[in-house]
Amino acid sequence: MIGSQFYIPRFNLSDARCVQYRLHPTLNVKDFEFCNSWDPYDKFTQRELESQIPLPQGWDAHVSNFHALLHYDYEELPDFVGEFSLSLSTKPVLVSSRVRRVIEDLAPGACEYVQAPKVHNLRLNIPMDASDHVGVNVLRQIDSWDRTQDTMRHQTRSDGTQYYSLYKEIGSAKAIPDDAHLWRDSFTNHVLCSELFKTRLEEMGATAIDFKAIEMA
């Protein structure tokens, strides 16, 4: 899509409604450190090593036994709870139904949708209504980065598995097709989006989301 601008959707740090959540089996949080690690079961956290893009089978049944715990100053959830991550071992971002409609309109078939967990606000000590939210995992993959400018680093973990990371975020405009509006890079797992996707969310006033423009070659 030569001549187009693309973005990384991310946390809007200037929006007080931005919040991460952590999955935990109970509401008793005395014995755990509040952090972004999310699941004690190896079959879920091994996704990153296995490069398994879809969420593991049984997510809905599994997550129904967990509470999504968050520290939050509001009684209603924003449009985005968490953010799209380049780590496959990270829990999926939760989005509102109006955001889902934009995704399905612009990028049909690009994502899978899973049940949102029960949400509990630790700061206000109240349950939160998550019936309007679903978990979103981006499935569509596109080789998005310009490697002619040495943007990619090939690295090896201590266990021998290999992965790619970026030295510079330089997109390859000619590699991104016209119908791409939300996708995952096939090497680094970054989630990227189009100008149109960004514009649609901004026009609707989507909360707790921001967009980082990437340099294009």
C-alpha cells in the first residue's frame, strides 16, 4: 500500500482510563504481586515459544474460572482494557462491542474473539460489568518491516529457541496490501493498523488507545 501511513496501536498514557488487567484464580490478592504476568498454566504461557498465533483451545472454559483484577478509578470499563502485545504469551486485549464492530467492518476474519473474564476493580472493591467486552487476538499475519535497512535482529533465547526483534521500526509499504487494516507482523508479532482504522476509532472517541506512527520505506 505504497504512499500510506501505518501505526502501532498502543496505550494512551495521557488517558487516565488506560488500565492493564491480571488474571488470578481468586479475589484474595494478599499473596501475589500485582503485575502483568497472567496465567499460571504452562500450556498457555508456552505460546510464545511455540509461535502459536491462535489462543489455546479451551480459553473460554479456562478463563471463566479466573478474575481479571485491575486497579482503576472508574466504575465503567474503557473501550480498550490492556493493549495489543507483541508477546504471544500475553493475555488478549479486551475491547468494547463498538470497537469490535469497527474491526469486523474493516478487517473481517483478521481476529478471533474470546470470552472476557469476570472483572473486579481492586481500587473501588467492586465487580465491573464486562458483558460489552470481548478478548481480541489478531490472527492475520503480514511480513511488514523493511529488512533492507537492517531493521531486524535475530536473537536466541537461553533454551535455544529463536525469535526476531526490531532495531528500527521501518515499515515496508510495498509489502502491505490494500485490504490490510489490522494485522500482526509475521516475524516480530507487532500488531499494526492502517490510517483508516486509526481514523475510525478516533472519530468514535475510543478510550484508552493511542497510535504510534511508524516510518515507512
